[in-house]
Amino acid sequence: MIKKLHVIMSLLVVSASSFAQQSEVAPTPSTYASTPDRALWTIQLDVNPTSIALGLAGTLWTGTEFWVSKWGNDSIFTANAAGVVTSSFTIPGITGARSITTDGTSLYMGTAASNIYQVNPVTKTLMSTISTSVPACRYLTYDPTLNAGAGGFWTGAYGSDINAVSLSGTTLSTIAASTHGLAGIYGMAYDPYSAGGPYLWAYDQDAVSGATLVQLTIAGVMTGLTHDTNVDLAGGVGGGLAGGLFITNSFVSGQKTIGGMNQGLSLFAYELSDPLGVNSIDKNKFELSVFPNPSVDAATVSFKLISEEMVTVEVYNIVGSLVSTIETGNKTAGTHTIKIDNSTLSNGSYFVKLTVGNTVVASKFNVIK
């Protein structure tokens, strides 16, 4: 254990020049209180990226193949679902891509500069250059809900503000660095799938691991859910650094995926599964709600049944630990309300998990005292 910690810390304090062939390191790693990983972090893919090339950072699963890029030059590669390289090429006008994202049609790339590059994935050519006022677009993720549903990007670099920009490059809003509290963000991905979301996931070069996934609310506040990718990738060897990140529903049939590049260690994909074991997050099916939200001393859970069912209502914290079971038993058809006593709950985010037969739904609520 001492040896492993020594190796990790040594990697974080060496100069960036020593990573010229392998990894790009943030100038200042982040520190925060990590939490136990209780989400379903089932590994879907874990392959050595150096079999493709050295110095890979930007990463995306397009729906049919991986695109990965070298942060230090203009080389771009494609690979199949097993991580085996299928092609290599350059796109004139783009060099040093650190991030790759997609709106489902075009690909977009960010570098250590302020431009975002729109790419045709079929012809592998530059379609347009989007100018922004963001100093560096090292991380880049597409969010279809930005700009009143017209779409846009979350982008930035390391410990600076997280910026929302339109498809034309106009800054829509910012999340202050003091809000997100991270100093080493290298990759970012928009998550429309997890219960209580949408969320942003940051791939952070933190001071302890160097490669930790951190869940943020859409307002940029850490939820408390994290995962150290140096613990289980490549057999738990460790020593890698956070790189590019993506989220998709097309890598493994019937599953959601959060994946990316642990620089120098792994091209990876995890199952992105709710920590509560939710198999359906369609709250409308049972009209599940929690109010008031946020709440102080007490909250009320409301749900509706169309027939008599066996029901269990539970409260979980943000990392999936059971806090309390507030109701269990048969319930008749109709609307039901149940009180939650918040007196024993600390400030923070929680989930109400409603199990009806074999169906599970969840709703997030916040406690503020």
C-alpha cells in the first residue's frame, strides 16, 4: 500500500515535460472527500491504450467505433469495440485534441485553445471552427438542453470555471471554480440517464488518485458520488491520469456507459447504473414526487397506483446507502402520501426509492437545515 501511494504521488509531482510521450497532467491536482463506490461500476472494457498509440487523451464512442486523439500532436485514431485500432489519420486544421463529443451527427473537438472544431465523422474533415471566449476547451461535452433546447457545450480546463456555450460559441452561463471545487478537470460528460439528473461528470486529476470520476449537479456542485478509476482498471495497477470522458447508451445493448481514457493505463468503459438499482426512472408511471423540495424538518412522498400492489418506500443517500425504510406492505389503488422525518438527516441530497412489484423508480430530494 505504501509503495502504491508513493508511485501515485510521484506521478503527480513530476513536471509536465516528463509526460511528453504519455500523459498530460494538470498544474494543480484537486482535493476533496471521496466516498465509497456503491454504484454498479461493472467494467465493460479495460484495454491498454498504448496498443493504439502513446499520449492518447481525447476519447469518444460514436455508436460504432472509438475515436481517440493524441494531446501532443495531430494524430487521431479509430478503434473497434474491443479497443483494437482500425485506422489512423489527421484532420487538417486540428492538432492536439484533448476532448471529443458529439451531437449525434457531427463530432466536436476541443484543444488547449479557445476554438471548438466541428468534424464530419464520415469524411473525417473539418466542417467549421467555432470561436469562444473560453481560454481553453480541454474538456468538452454536448448538452442538448442548453440554449433553450437548441443545444450547446460545457467546456473549460482544469480548475477554471465550467462554461456553457452555444453552438455558435456564445457564453450562456458559467459555473464558478469555487462552486465545483476541482482543480484538475480533464474530461467531462453530460449524463441524462442517472436518477435525479441530469448531471455532469468530471474526470479529475485529483491529488490522491490522479484519475477520479466525480458527479456534479447540473449547477456544478459535487453530489458526493465518486469513483477512483486507478483502483479497478488494469487490475488495480494505478498510476494513470484522468483524460477524456464520454457517456453513451450505445456501447453495450440495454446498458448505459461512462467511459474514457485513463492516460497511459486504460481505454475503459463502465456500466453507468443508478446506485439504487433503479431499472426504470420514469417517475411519471407512478406520479412519484417529493415535496417540499428542498425540505427542512419533514418531506412528503406522493405516488399513485392503478391497482393493489406490494410497495416498499426507502430513503437512500447519494452514494446508495440505505438510510431508512419508511413504508412496506400492500397498498390499494389510488394516491398515497407518506411523511419523511428529516430530523436525523444531514444537509445534502437523498433519493426516495419506490419499489412496486418488480418495478423500481426513484426521485431525488434535498435537505437543507
